[in-house]
Amino acid sequence: MLTPELVSYLGELLGTAILILLGNGVVANMLLAKTKGNGNGLMPIAVAWAVAVFVGVFVTAPMSGAHLNPAVTLGLAVVGKFSWLLVPGYVVAQIAGAFLGQALVVLSYRDHYAATEDTGLVLATFSTDPAIPNHLSNILTEAIGTFVLVFAVLYITGPKFGDAPGSLGALDALPVALVVLGIGLSLGGPTGYAINPARDLGPRIAHALLPLANKGGSNWAYSWVPVVGPIIGALVAAGLWHVVPVAL
């Protein structure tokens, strides 16, 4: 019989896999050759990523609290809404789930990957990449977007300071999805709004390991940015969460 901890880890793995399957699935639909959605731009991507968050949170909230993001897990732990003992297992499950979700995207679009010669487009269906490479600016963008997400989640999981169990319930799926939609439409232009270390790192590992024609390099030189930026944003959000009650 599974322990409560293992059920939670399974929930994070399953939820993050769903998140990436639907989220990077729409990116593949927009970018890969000969798909029915090719060339439709940012709006469908932002909407589908919001739906991906909604489904992932709604399905797995009873199992794990549906963090689906190391930055969210970190922010909740820093403010005392989540046990530090569970943080490593959650992060590993989230990265593994992201890898699994990306593998399902590749299976779903296998013929279209074979038909796509542009290695940059192929990589874009796995991980994020800045429109203008500038590590400082890119980190700031990721930090700001993640700050909005984590700060909103802290309020959604408990409107009272120091209250709430630090987990998202099924009814929280829609407001979190709307937050992600807003971040995507408002801040998605510079970096592709990873705002989630697992969302970028798990699929990037998949890109490096899975056999694909025309896949090119995995751009590891940039890979640390969508990890460090969201961590900074989560820490700032958690810090402000502690400061605001004092200021009030």
C-alpha cells in the first residue's frame, strides 16, 4: 500500500506530466511542420498553457496539493505552508513528470518532428529560449513572472497570513490557470515564461536524451536561467508575504 508521501509524489509526477503534455503539446502544434495549428502564434499557446495548468491542478490537487512547480513548492516551504522534508521528493517528481509529459508530446507529434528541419523550432517545443539573449534581463523577466505566480498562489492557498495548509484544492485550479494566462499574455514575450524550473529542465533533458532527427543542441548555456530566475521570484514572493502583514 502506498504511503501518503508516495501518493503525493505520484500526484506531482502525474500532474506535471499532464501540464507539459498539454502545454508543450500546443507549442508543438503551433511550430512543427505540417500540423493543423502551424503558425497561429502566442494567443493559442497562452490559452492552452492556462488550460494545462487547470487540468493538472484539478486532477492532482487531492493527491499532492498540485504544486507542479519547484518554485511554488519552495515558496510554500519558505512561508511555512509546506514541510521542508517533502521538498526534495516533490522537486524530483516534478522534473520526472515534466520529462514524461515531454516524451508523450514527442510520441504524439513523431511524424511532425521528422518533417521539421529547423532545429530551433524543435527545441522550442521542449524548452524556453529568449527572444533577445541577455542573461540578466532574462533572469529578471523570469523572476518577475514567477513572483506574480507564487505570490498569487500564496493568497489562493490561504487568504489569511500564516493560515492554510499550503496546497491547492480542485476549486483553486481556475484562478491559478487565469494567473498563468495573464502572465503568458503580459510577460511571455521576452523569454517564453518558463516560470517553473521543472517545466524547462525536464523537457530539456528529454531533448538531450530522446532520439530525434534535426534536433540540434539543447542550449545548456541558457538552461540555468529558467531555473535561477523562478527561484529568485519565489523567494521574493515569500519574503514579501512575510513583510506585508508587518506593514499593515
